[in-house]
Amino acid sequence: MAAELPDIAGVLMTVLQRVPSAQQPLLIAFAERLAADRYRGWATQAIDQQDRSGLFACADREEEIATRIESLYPNAKSIQQDLLAANPDLLEINRTLFAPLTLEQQFRLQAQGERLGAATWRAFAAHADEPRVRDVFLACAPLEERSAELLEKLTRTS
């Protein structure tokens, strides 16, 4: 029987509720960069070259998502620093969410997070007033799904 994974949707909701709705995409963009670091860590440990390449591609997609979202905000980095200062436990939440899990469980949890991310970007798009902003949000969803697909493939073959 597979071990139960943390409720990533619940964790995300709890964290997002602390942040003004207009700044929530920026907080998620910061989380995308943390995920990119996680992917790079997994890639350096991967034995199979194809897995390594796929995980590095996931890291690149996470960075692309973060860059796209940050491009919507003047002073994005400054706002993100303020969000982290106001929520100093965010890095610890990110670390402790994955730390006790096996690699396969981490992949499964990250895949759930990617699917949740795709749904979240689509939800933000549905409420966006500006077409340019809506288009940026919508462009992020398939990037999340491509990473989820790779992780789901890796967990099926392990």
C-alpha cells in the first residue's frame, strides 16, 4: 500500500490565504523557482541520462513559468522579498513537505503540485481582466502539465 502524501492543495491554500489575491501569482512564481531547484537536485542524482535530461527540462519549465509571471509585475523581486519577509516559514514549509518522502513519493507529490499549478493558472486566467495577463496565465498551464507527465511516467517505471 502506497504511503499517503501530504495534501499539497491544502498546504498551498493555507499559504495563499495569507497573501493579497493580487500578489498570489507572484508567490506561486517564487514556489516555481523552488521547484526548479528541486528538479535540478533530482536530475543530478538521476542515473539514467534520459531521466536526467527530462528533469532538467522540468527545471527549465519552472523557471520559464516564474519569469512569465514575474514579467506581469513591476518590481516583482521586491514584492516577492516582502512576501517572504512577511511569511518567513515559506522556505521551511517547502523543505519539510518533501523531506520525509522517498524519491518516488516526492515525484508523485510534485506531479500533483504540477497538476494543481495548471489548474491554478487557469483559474487565475478566468478572473484576469487584461487579455495579456490572461494569456500569460494560460501559457503556464501546459508547461506544468508537461512536467507532471514526466514525473508520472517516472513513477510508473520505478
